[in-house]
Amino acid sequence: MDILKIVPPPKESRFDSLLAQARAEYCLLRVLPKRRSFLMHVLYRAALMPLWNPTFLDDYTTTIFFWVFMPEELIGTDEGYRVLRHELAHVRDAWRTGLLPFALSYLFLLPAGLTLRAFWELRAYTETLRVEFEETGAITDGTLEMIAEQFTGPAYLWMLPFPRWVRRLLQKRRAEIIGEGPSGDRR
Ligand SMILES: [Zn+2]
């Protein structure tokens, strides 16, 4: 007698479930491999990034409206899940604010050094902190420091180049997230 072995369907990754959930809300949402994107190569060259952000194509995820350009090796992974949580905060903000006003405020509104880009990124990095708290029950100083470097360095064009201020903002966010608890309001 044959015994039919029941093979369970492959378990969907956290990345896949999050993406499916987000695509149910934003049907135009796509995650695309960054190095294969012609647009990303054009942006890299046009903004002279080889000079000031040479790892743009390999180390950074870039979201434009509903297109999330992600390093290919992250797609489908746990690390990709963490990045996607951050990027979806941008998608959500862009959708609520209006795509054009969001893009213009992200890119151009000055004064330099205290841009709306910093405001939007603080919202998205709050989501990054929240993921760490959900996964580990803590948010380390090392994470705050890594994020502070993003705010004060070239990666985002020195969007808020005041390290002590940035650290204070991030510490405040950390305290709020820990106060919310693991199932805190995500929006
Ligand atoms: Zn971001």
C-alpha cells in the first residue's frame, strides 16, 4: 500500500506576508532588484553618487512612490523584512500626504540641515526601531548610533547634521516605543 506523504506547503516568509498585506492596500506596490534597475543606475550617475555615496546601488534601498528598489540579496529575507517595514512607512506617508507634495518635500524643502526629509526619515526609522523591539525586546544604543550616522552623514545629504539633537530625538522615540509595548500602534 502506498502511503501518501503529505508535504506541507512552503511556509511563507515574513517578507512575503508583509509584502502581500501591503499590496492588498497599495496595488501598485512593487519590490524590484536595485542593481537591475536602469532608473537607479541613471540616478546614481546623475547625482554623482560615485563621489559621495558609492555603495548606493548595493547597500541602500530606495523607494520612489510605490516602487521599492532593494538590493536583490535582501528580497525575501528577514533583513529584507526589516527594511521593507521602514520603506512602507514612506509609502504610507507619501500616500497620505499626496505623492507629489511628499516627493517635493522629501527632496527639496530647505533649509538644508533641517529638511522635511529628516522629518520623514525619523518616521520611517521609528518603524526600524519598532521592528528591533518586536524581535529582541530591546533597542540597543548601537542601533541609535547607526541611525544617527545616517541623519548626520552623506547618505541622506546631511539632512540633520546635529548629532546630539538626533540622538535625543532617537532616544525619545525609543522610550515611546518601549512604552507602547510590542503590539503598539504601528501607524
Ligand atoms: Zn527612509
